[in-house]
Amino acid sequence: MALAAGEPRERRESCLLWWDVLATIAKILLGSTVSAGIHLYLWLRLIRPAQLPRPWHLVATLGLIAMYLSIPITTTSRMYAPGLASTLGWISLPWMALAGLTFVVLVATDAARVVRWSARRLARREPPVPSLSRRQFLTRVSGGAALAVGGSSVAAGMVEARGTHEIVDVEIRLAKLPRALDGFTIVQLTDLHVGMTIDRAFVQRVVDQTNALAPDLIALTGDLVDGKVEDLRDDIAPLGQLRARHGVFAVTGNHEYYSGVEPWIEEVTRLGAKYLRNTRVTIGDGAASFELAGVDDHSAKNWPGHGQNLPAALAGRDPSKALVLLAHQPRQVRRTTGHGVDLQLSGHTHGGQIWPWHYIVRIQQGGLLAGRYHHDGTELYVSRGCGYWGPPVRLLAPLEITRIILRAA
């Protein structure tokens, strides 16, 4: 929805509101449709063939429907009833992870069964036809095993998501970095997602660990929040305690746009961070310096006055100086070609957060999931993030506070 710059402010804000509402509805419908398919498969695979007594069959069916409905209720109520979202979140969101992981295990089991059946057919050997009692037994065993694997994975993932943050040291050599800045440290915090099940105590822990590293600079690379400023102001307040010699800098993530970007920019700025919105600053003095730039999130183009604009951020820069770029999504590195960006710091992916769903995230970001990459002369580092979105579960994707150590070539 394109909005002309000259339109009255009221009309622009009205159009934006409707665009945001429609986009939110579309995402809810898509997510609910996928979730409905997963829950239907679970019913067909676990409840229907179990041949439970009728009262228990009804209870199990209604329970599954209730858990399915609790997910969209939780995710939509975060903007309108945050207290309800926080309470329901500890029930519905772990269930979301359990349903997804159990679904994966069952699909893998059924796929193996189909492969085995096909192999027998190709070998012209008739597969044995199990009796009804044996079929029922195998169904119950495989279903129970899937639930056990899913449940234990969710339990382990919840411990991981609420546990200690791993400090990940990443040394990156920049050809144009002056010797005087060799060893310069940037602590990157990304994807904190304050709201629902992430509260002030969690944020305080991240802040304390970050300050203990005594960084030269702190970079906040987006998705700090999931909710409105008036609901989360106290929870995010510890960010005001962040301390670094050269300051705290931030860029927007897609979830800031879902949560009210302008109020959040104002609030995080009040807490002491400087937003780089298609702008750059010089870090250091004279010859002992490098340039730090930041761009709006990839999704910001539908918001009036927002949108990634790397040429604007780099206009008039000194090409002899090293350039570090903050951009929320890894795929934004595709636009750095020819602009002399030495290093891009990104987040967004959570390292996939829950295996094996990380394959979808990898595809969505063009193969860029977590860790170091090299693209057309630009070094890229993608942090797994220091929070989580949705389920309080991280499976094979630990919490991360990243310490970038710049080295002179």
C-alpha cells in the first residue's frame, strides 16, 4: 500500500492502521491454517485410531481443539490483553512446540513405514497384513513414542531457552581497521522479544552479562519487543543500564513494526540507545576510527518514512575507513554488493530456535541461518539471539550473547 508523502497525517495513519490490521489478519489466518493441519494430523494419528472408550475419546478430541484454539488466542491477545497472553503463554506456547515436534516424529515414522511398504512391493513380496489388535498396538506404541520424544525435546528446549546465555566470541579481521583499534569489541544483542514469557528479570540477566564483558560498543540488532510500550515499559527498562565506552546503537527489526515502531524508537532512545535509521556514525577519533552504519528492517518498506536505504546510509562516506553495518535480517546482505561494507551484523533467525523447523528459516533467509558467512567481499555474522519468539523452547539453538572482536589485518 503506497502512501504519498503529501497526504494528510490523519489519512496516512488511518491507511497504515488498516494495512497493519489486514497484514496481521492474513498472518493469523495462515498460521492458524497450518496449525489446524498439524492438529488434524495429530487427531487422525493419535486419537482416532486409539479406540478409546467414547467418553475419553470425546475428552481427548475436545482437549486437542482447546489447545489448538489457545495458540491464536495467546498470540493475538499480546497487543490487547497482555496479562492474559502472559498467563496463557506458559500453557499454549509449550504446547505449540510439543504439537510441532510430535508431528515431525509421526511424519518421519509414517514416511519410514511407506518406504518399507514400497520396498516390499518393488521386491514383489507381499507385505504382511497385521491383525486389527496388532495394528492397534503398533499405532499406540508409535504414537506414545512420538509423544515421548516430543515431550522430552520440549522439556530440554525449555531448560535451554530459560538457561544461561552462551558468550560467543567471534574474531573478525578487517583490512581497513587501524592498528590502534585492534581488539575493539562489539557486543551484539538481538531478538530479545520482551513480552509474553520474557520479563524484566530475564532482561536484567542479559544486561548484567553484557556489562560484565565491558564492551567498547553495544549493538542492538532488532526484535527487542513483542507488545506495546505502555505494557512492556517496566520489563524493558534494564536496557537503560547498558554501558559501553562508545555507546549503544540500535536498528529496527520486524517485530518493532508489529508492536508500534515509533513509540518503541522513542522509548529505547530514552533508555540511552541511538537508532541508526539509514544513517551512520564515526566510531573513534581521527585516523583511529571506523564507520558504523545501520538500516531499517527488510520489512519496513510498508511503513511511511521507513524502509531499508543503504545508499542513503553510506552517502559521502570515507571509503578508506572500515565499515560495519547493522541490519536485522541476514538476507539484507544481498544489497551490500558494491557498497564497500566490510562486516554486517544480523539476527532474526534465532539460529532456527527449534530443530528441525530451522530448515524453513534457512530457506526463508536464503541459506543464512547462524554463524559466519562471506558474501561478495562482506563478512556476515548472524547471531542466534538472546531471547526467543513464541514457545519458550530452544532446541539445538542455544541462547547467545555475541562478542565481536575486531582485528586489524
